[in-house]
Amino acid sequence: MGAAFISTSKQLPRDTQVILSLVLEFCGRVVELEAQVAQVFPPQEGPAAVVGLALLFTDRARAEALLRPWLVQA
């Protein structure tokens, strides 16, 4: 729970600080987490191309506390 991959065509420089808003429609909540861009996956050719951003949560403990009630463990 220390990171997330966001599929997006918006390219941000590495180390950019962002606010990630997760809309949890199933429970009517929005969780906002501060994060930093750790890796950028620019547009590429091919059917398996991954495009987006890898984000590291600034406060991992807070992210875990806010998300744990909504995650199912296998």
C-alpha cells in the first residue's frame, strides 16, 4: 500500500508532488492522498504498452489506514 500505478496520458516529471483522489463510488467516499511521481511510463507502440505514472504515497501509514477498510485480502 505504499504506491499506486495510475493509467493516464498526462505526463508529469519525476518527483512531482500530487494529490491522488480515489473516488470510492461503492461506498460514497473520496480518499485524498499526497504522493510523489516515482516513475513515468510514456506512450509507446504495441498492444501491451503501459502508459501512466507510478506514485509513492508521501505518508504510507496514513494511506494504509485510509484504504485498509476497503481492501479485500486474498
